Amino acid sequence: MATKQTKIDIDALLSSTNTDFRMVQIMDEEGNIVNPDLMPDLSDEQLVQFMTDMVWSRILHERSTALNRQGRLGFYAPTAGQEASQLGSIAAIDKEDVLLPGYRDVPQLVKHGLPLTQAFLWSRGHVDGNKYADDIKALPPQIIIGAQYVQAAGVALGLKKRNKKNVAITYTGDGGSSQGDFYEGINFAGSYKAPAIFFIQNNGWAISTPRHVQTAAQTLAQKAMAAGIPGIQVDGMDILAVYAITKKAREYAVAGNGPVLIETICYRFGPHTLSGDDPTRYRDTAELEGWQAKDPLIRMRKFLTAKGLWSEEKENEVIESVKEEIKDAIKEADQAPKQKVSDFLKSMFEEPNQTIAEQIAYYEAKETK
């Protein structure tokens, strides 16, 4: 029998779903540890590696931007501002875990094992950029917004059915959380308790659409509740917090409890992509400057310097090493064989039909001239 009620307070119902979604932070903007009880057990070498990885990513971003402007790189989605979110999370997973990245998640893909040369070829639209070695547990970056969420749910279910103690990890942005694929992915994974970690990298903007226009939800993490799975919000500019929560989520998922949704609060310093977006048309300078003060590299630099583990000299050494790595990778990408129309046609069917066979012959004749 239903309980007798005198009224329904919709506002009270709504507020009750928002009470436990406070942002997790371990290190503040000044590099101070503000939640020591949450501090992960990391060696000095691991802490230095975090900073090294973020410097690597920032220089990769700067050089990729320059290469794009020179016409030597194709599609590129800037990553500056999201280094802690990206590299803190990928550091917390196993090499046998399966990564399903979005188009902005190339740094994670490279750290998960993809040669940088192939990442550059992918940006150029070269088919060799999608030919992964068997030991790279990843799919190529997904361009369709949110589609990787559905793929991750399927991969995670496959891991479960094969009794693998691994997870599928995937990313989208705040805009992606408004896509139907987003909910379908977390709902499917939650229903089957599939071991997946779903990231929403909330960088404030879906191209020119601000976060507050995306949804009436106070947080994006709370969207997990509709699918019956845990959701948590993390300071995405704090690499220690991102690492700690991702590691905890992985332990939870591989134990058979199902997926976890993690919202990282970060910021995109640059444009959405370098394909014509101009953020100065929709963002003001004060907002950008406010977030630049929260730069993940600045706070980690302060933290490590205070511990005597980092210096300007060491950072410069890392920068020069990264520049050489990028120089070698782009040179190797330049040596990749030119793509042929006939090769694309040959890959359409196992046995070409008459029409395709005629087209192959036509283009092979042109390509040999």
C-alpha cells in the first residue's frame, strides 16, 4: 500500500540529488596538499614523472599548433589546460586496459603505447595512423561526439565475459554529456555491471556553448544517478586527485561492481579545434586569466619545487628532449607512403565487385603515370 502524502515538493526532490557531488581536491592552486588523507602513495620518481608527462603534453600541444599552422599537421584539438585530467587518469590504469579516446585525447593514446608518429599520421588522415600493433589496447580517436561511450560499454562487457581483470576507459567533454550516446553507454554498462570508467572532461565549453547552457543539472557527475552507477566530481587541474580517483574507480570496476562516471573540472585554454574556432568571440579575457591561474603545471611545479624535486633547469631539459622527440616523429610521418585512391577501393570489399574492379583499374592506370 502506498504511503499517504500531503504534498510533493519537486524542489526538495531535486536538491536531494545534488548534496554529495562536491569536487574532490588534493592539491590546491598554490601546490599545497589540502586533503592529506586522500594523497595517493607515490614515490618521488612517480611525482616527477607526473610533471614530466604534463610538460611533455604542453610542448606537444605547442608544437602541434605550430605544425598545423605550417600545413604539416591536419586536424588538431588543443589540449592545454587538460594535462592533469588526461595524464593523471591514464597513469592510473593498466596497459592491458582498453582506451577509447575522443579526438582531444591523443596524449593519453600516446602514453598508452601509440607511437607519436602514428598520432601525427592520424591527424593527417593517413590510414597508417589507424593500424595499431596488437599490444596497443586502444581504438583510434572517435570524432563523433559521445559515440565512444557506447563502444566502451561494449568493450567493457566483452572484458567481463572473458573474465579479464581489466577496464575500458573512455572520455568525452561536457558537450558530449548532452548526447544520447552518453546515457545509452552508461546505462548499458551499469545494467550489465560492465567494468568501465567514463570520463566527462568538463572544460567549460562545447565549442562556443557554455557549460551552464548544456544542462540544468548542477553537476555533470550526478547524471550517473539516472543510470544507477556511482558518479564523482574531481578537480581536473589537480593531477594527484585525478590519479587517486581513477585508481579507486578502477579497483571498484575490476572487483565486479560495474562502471564509474568521473567528471573532471578543467578548462580549455585554446580554441575547440584549429579548424576555424575563435574563442575570443565567445569567451572574455577575465575568465581565461582566472583559469590560467589554476594551470595544472603551475601548481605541480610549486609542489615539486618545495620538495626539492624540480627546477627550471630540469624543466628545460625535458622541454628540449620533447622537442627532439616531436621533430623525429614528424620527420618519420613525412616519410610515410602517399595514399592512393586505388588502395582505398581495394579495401572496400574482400572480393571487389565489377564496378569497384573497374574503378581500381582506372585509378591504378592514372597513379602509374
